[in-house]
Amino acid sequence: MYTKQELSATRQKFWTTFGHYMKPVPNAEGRRINWKNYKTGVKHMYFRMKAERDFASISIEVQHPDSEIRSLLYDQLLTFKGVFQQEVNEEWEWKADLPNDWGENLSKVEKKLEGVNVMDQDDWPKIISFLKPRIIAIDSFWANMKYGFEGLT
């Protein structure tokens, strides 16, 4: 069992390590980017990466508080599903209108890696190897498709 402080410190160390690993990698437009805190430029749309005690995941989340706008943004994502799948080159889970940890609804496109533990530094290479190509693929997708989302919020 880990204390809250141990969990927090280890997660922070992992994300710092991930940040150093990704720092030399430019985005699809050739610019430097903070990969962990990726700014989509579309309000209430986020690229999320998680590293937990039993899984790692990466997702595109639509968290608009207005259900109609959230649905519109998610439907737009669905419109580009074929392009997205070509970029990521694998199947992801598409989920509409599910509650997040705070009881607010969101829609998301997600890929999970089960059986890894951020608290085990031996798993960090697996987690980084899982997240890196997928965040780069999402960025490539976004560089071409973000304009289809502007003005929808």
C-alpha cells in the first residue's frame, strides 16, 4: 500500500521523466510542445494521458457542459473516425455520454494498456512506449482535423 504522498511523488516523477523523453519530439507542425498538457485550441476538448496503478490510457475527451454542444463535438469526431483510425493504426474505444470522476458527463475516444503500474519503475518503459506513438498520432490527426472543430463551441 502506498501513501498519498508516495503516489503523488511517483506520478510526478513519471510525468517529469515522460516530459524529458518527449521534449526533443516536435509536434506535427514542427513546433515544441508540452505533450503532457497538450492544448487542443478547442474549448472543452482535451487529450488526456493517464498512468495509474493498474493501467495506462490515452484519450480525446469532450467535456463541454452543454450536452448539445458536447454531442456536436463528439459527432464531429465520429465523422473523422476513419482518418483517426488511419493515424493511430488500431481500434480505440468510442464512448458517448458517460460520467467522469466528478459526475459530469463526457464523451471520449480511448485506448488502454492494462497490467502496468506507474508505481513500478520497471513498467515505465512499457507505459512510455504505449503513450508516445499514440500522442504523436493524435497530434498528427489534430494538425489536419482541428479546423473541423473550430467554431462549434
